[in-house]
Amino acid sequence: MAGIYLHIPFCKTRCVYCDFYSITNEELINSFVDAICIELKNRKTEINEPAKTIYFGGGTPTRLNKQHFEKIFNSLDDHYNVETDAEITIEANPDDLSEKYINDLSSLPFNRISIGIQSFNDNELKFLSRRHSAKQAADAVNNCQKAEFKDISIDLMYGLPGQTMQIWKDNLKQACSLDIQHISAYHLIYEEKTRLYTLLRAGKVSPVNEDLSNEMFQTLIDTLTENHFIHYEISNFAKDGFYSRHNSSYWSGDPYIGVGPAAHSFDGDNRTWNIASLSKYISAVNTGNMVRETEHLSLEQKYNEAILTGLRTMWGVDLNGLKTKFGNNLYQYCVNNAQKFIEENLLKIEDGNLKLTQKGIFISDGIMSELMNV
Ligand code: SF4
């Protein structure tokens, strides 16, 4: 199944923890929209099956206005065969989601909205340098519901410096009270080249200890599953039927194209990515000199990705599929290395699929690295 990812590289301000490519100067926003439409046109032959998912990510896609989106959707309509029931997601920031803006979005083909809330605690939001308040976050969800968005996801973050279990439980309680369909919850990561990383190096913030991290993860799983969310991927929870189809296709190794600066694409064998500079991207598209960096994936690299992404999901790794795709040697490598984890009740085989157990999910990184062929 093919997907289309559009990277919208604008943010009103930068958050302290973020290492995604985006800029705060919006002067080039109109030129960017024109360029992304040209890139869509130029790459239309790269997808030779109907697109089943379209994902506007960023950056902050909600920095674009209705006219910008109309242009982009016209270009998608002109050049791509998009399935009538395609999942079309927009990532949104709560502070952009006024009632007027949400009504604009609901008049466009979007059928899924993913809101970057991160926390319902004003002190935490301030620490993360998010631009919204807890009230704005809840209002944004309510307004999306009023505008009849039927598939709403929110992002939450845990393991913040100084975050207590009580704050995390309060965040989860608030999230569960919102009658939403999907929650992505990520542990804070100290990415290099972020302001947060500098604060860490300077000793101005301290990571939470491992025991508390694990306790928070367990509380996340318990609270959301008690509230009828299905834990379908390590960091993702959905009500029945509301799994993110776009992300699921990444985890299945399906092909997709990514347009916009810094966007990645995958054709089944090669990963390519656009230049991470808005001005250079626009100039390259306009002069017909768009060059993407390419990495060809070996059989072993593709096997490693299948282990990494498959084990993160509740469906696990289909062992027969693994043998067919990667051959008997890599299949045997996987099965042999999995054995000790199966004996320790960290992995299990169910209906021919290798999966993490509830115990294994807490040390998933270590297990995956032992199954990878490096
Ligand atoms: S977290 Fe989102 S809003 Fe914040 S800087 Fe990164 S892309 Fe922009």
C-alpha cells in the first residue's frame, strides 16, 4: 500500500526538545507551497498504485492556510490516484486550532487530525516551550469534535525532568476524559543539537530515573487499556478500528514518497531524502535540480528493519514471511537468537508470529538488538 508524506517545515517557535527540521521564518511560505506542488507533479510516476494514506507532518502543518491546502489538494488530485477512503491526516498544534481554523480544515479532505498536546500541565508545557496552555489543548479537542472530526489523535510525553507519577496520572486521566480515538505517548528523549540537550550537558536538568520511567510506562499501558484503547505499537494506542494506517504502513515496510524539505521516501529497496534547507529546496525544485540523497538497503538492513518495526507492534514478526523475504539463513538467525528470550518469557510465538510479551516490552531495545544482524 502506498503512502504520501508532506513535510511542512514551519513552526511559530521551536520547542526545547525537538530535532525535526523546521524554521520559524514564514516569509517563504507561498513559494514553499508552489514548490511542493511542483515536486508532487514531478514525482507522480514514483507511485504506481493508488495512494491509501496521505500525511501532512512537520514542522507544523497548521501554519498553512485554507488556500495553501487547496492548492496542495488540487495538485494531489491532478497527479495521483488517491483511494476514495484514503486516510488523510494533518498534524496540528493546539494554539493554531481556533474554531474558524478548524472549520476551514473540516471543509478540506482531512479525515484524521493528530494534535501535539504533549501535556495537560501548564508548568510542563512551559518547560517544553510549547505555545499552548492545558485549557487550549482541551478546547482544541472539543472544537474538533464539534466540527465532526471522527478520528482524533493526541500526542503525550512522559519522563520529563521533575515529572511525578501524580502529574503523569493526571495527564492520562485528562486524555481519557476526551473521548478521542488514538493516543501516541513518547518518553522524552534528549536529542543532540536541541536546547534540551544543552541543558542536560550543563547539568540544569536531570533525566528521570529508570524505575520511574518503567513505572510511568506501566501506568500508561494500564490506564489506556482500562479505557478501551488497544496497545497496538509500543508508543501507540487506539480504539478498535482507529489504528494509524499511515504509520502502520511504515512499520510494514510499504513504499511511500515524502515531499518537502527533509522528507524521506522509501521504494522498497532504497531510502532517499530531500535536502533539509527550505531555501535550497525551493531553488532546487524551481530550477529542476532536485537531488535526493540515497541509501540502498541490503538484505540484512531490510531484515533488521523488519525486526525493529515488526516487534514494536502487537502483530509481531510473521516468521513465514520473514523466511520468504529474507531467506533461510536470516530466518534461522532470528529463531535461534529468539530462543533464550522465549525461555525467559520475554518473547512468544503466537500463530506463527514472534511477539514481545508484556514483560519483554520493557526491554524491547535490548531484545531487538540481539535479533538484528549487524
Ligand atoms: S515539536 Fe512540533 S511544534 Fe515544536 S518545534 Fe518541533 S515540529 Fe515545531
